[in-house]
Amino acid sequence: MASSTESPSNLPIVHRHITTHDDAGKAIVYSSEAGQWQAMRNNTVALDLVYTTSTFPAQLNGEADIKAHEARVEGGGTGLVVPGGSVCRLVDFGPDNNPMMHRTKSLDYGVVLEGEVEMILDSGEVRKMKRGDIAIQRGTMHAWKNPSKTEWARMMFVLLDCEPVQVGGAVFQEKLAAEQHEIPASGK
């Protein structure tokens, strides 16, 4: 997927600021850069892979986390989840987008930053989320829909790898919709 500093949406450009320490132990800015958006599904959804870690707890010494993240991005990014690590991602949803039912083997925090988004569960339950609302996804089948006919919506997701989810003797793994082929499997 090609990336750009602009999402296909009309929402503001975002910037990521990574901090570190100087030799005296004072906080400094390691880097500041505009987000890198990847448009998908005919420009109706866009993702910005803000940051990843490869371990938990994260290893910050010697800039290990930064180096691992940069290597991951240079290697083509990641699936939805980083095994043993974390992912922070922004997602812009176009007006009346086609929701894709999926499951991640992770604990996800999803925060609505702009617009409104419907959280759709495989049971048929739907919850309308407004700016500032937070969804805590615990390995469940779900989809996201922007119900607006004219305005884009933006969410921020933090995904943390988790142990396999077991319900009624079944073990649930990652499951992506066939139409989500643009996102590589996480190996989960």
C-alpha cells in the first residue's frame, strides 16, 4: 500500500512527536513528523500506523522500541496486532462506509476523535459512539460504520496482544473479512 501524509478524508493532518532523553537525562524530542496514511477500500477508509512496540513491557532503553518500530515500518508495516507487543493506529472512515466484520486476538481501546461511529457486534447489537466515547474490544467480532452521509469520522485504536480468548470450549483467533485483504494477517 502506498502511503501519504494526507488521508483521503477532509480531517486535519496529524503529527507524531516521539520523545527520548539527552545524555543528561532531560526529556527531548526525538522526532516530529506528519502521519503516514494508507488509503484502502477505494479511498473509503484510511489507516495511519502511529506507533508499534514489539515487546510488553516495552523496552525503551537504547531506543530499542524506536528502532524496532522503524524496522517494522520499513519492512512493510504490520497486521492489525503485533504478537507480544502493541499498536497505536488512527483510522478515518468515509461517509456511509462498508463495515467489515472482524476479530483481533487483542485487547483494543477505540476512541472516537471526530464524528460519530457505530460499533456493530456479530450478535446484531449496535452502539452509536460520539466524539470522546471509548470502546473496549475484548477479542469480539465487530465492525465499524460511519453512519454520516456526508462527513468523515476518525478513531484512534490502541491494540495490545492478549492470551487466546476461550468461550464454551472454543478458542477464538484473529478473523478478517475476505474484503480486508489489504491488511496482512497478524499471525494470531
